Amino acid sequence: ILGLLYSSQLWTLAQRLMGRGCVARCGRAQIALRPPVPGAVPLPSGESISSGSWHFDGMGKDEYQKTRFTLLVGVALSPQVVPDCGNLTAFAGSHHILQPMARKAVEEPGSYRFLSGEARTGDGDKPLLHGGRQVLLDVGDAVLLHQKTAHSAGQNCSPHIRYQVYFRLRHADHAAHLADGSVLHGLWRQYGGLQQGNESCEPQKQHRSSLD
């Protein structure tokens, strides 16, 4: 499984984003399964998604200042080339909204209930996000998301289980950035390769042609 990261262009892409030599070695992965949901109704074709049922990984982890890692990398192990196959749904641009909220929640504990370690579904201050899109992936395609990008797993109306693997990459100086509190000082604190580049809001997708 780790070969999907280290024996492909993904490891190079991560270093281009975070800085050469700035990506800590990753020794684990998550295999995420999304089974079919009998009777699920597909979303209207081409419609963007507005939802409060989203998360970013580590949002309730105060000990990590809401920042357990730097970059989320997902690789499709089964085809998701059409919507409603359990696709990852990403809310483009949401990291610009959630980063300052996470920083305030750390500096002023209790500022946002939904970012508390005791948060429950339905907490009233969790924002409704718009513009969510199902990411279409074929086997071997990859998607890269900033750690603060809101996302969710879409419903699976297909007859097949959706299989996906996720790697959570940390900056090599992640512990130091947590210790000095700088990890929340701007979206690109751990993205040295982007600080002089384009701050695109769109999730970056890598096609399987370079992963073979």
C-alpha cells in the first residue's frame, strides 16, 4: 500500500507543495470502504452540494491544535468515475473559512462548539458550506487536500463497495510548529512550495497515468 505513495509521483508532488525534504516519512495508511446504501437516491446531475455534514480530520483534537497533519492524500482503489459511487465530496475554498476559526478556537477555547472535543452532531455554530463537489476518480487516480479542507464521503448508490486509501502527511517540522504555535499562522505555514505560488482553492487531482 505504501508503494502507492513512495513509488509514484505523489511523494514528489507532496515535496513540491511542502518543500523539498520537508515531508516526514509516512508509515501508515487508512483503507476506507464505502458500502452501497440500498434505496439511496442519486443527487441531481451537476448540482453543487450545500451541507453541514462535513469535517476536517482532527477538528476536535485540541492537543494537536486542530492540526494533526498537513496534507491529505487519497488514492482510488475502485472506480468512481461517475457521481454517487461513494465519492469523496470536497468543499473547495473551505480551508480559507476554517483555518481562522480553528486558530480562534485554540487561542480562545470554547469559541466554536463544533470544534470542541466534546462536539456533537447538530451543534448550532457549525457553518453550512456551499459548493461541495463529488471528486470523480478512476482506479489509481489521486486527490490532494489541505488538512483544513472540509470534506465528506458521498452516498453510494452503486452496487459495489467503494475502496479508497488515505495517507496523512506531516511537515517534517510539525512538532516544532505545534510547540511554537505557528502551525495556525496562515494557511501556508507548512507549504513552503506554495508560499510564492498560486493559492488555488481547487482540490488537486493526479491521474493514474503517472501512478502506474
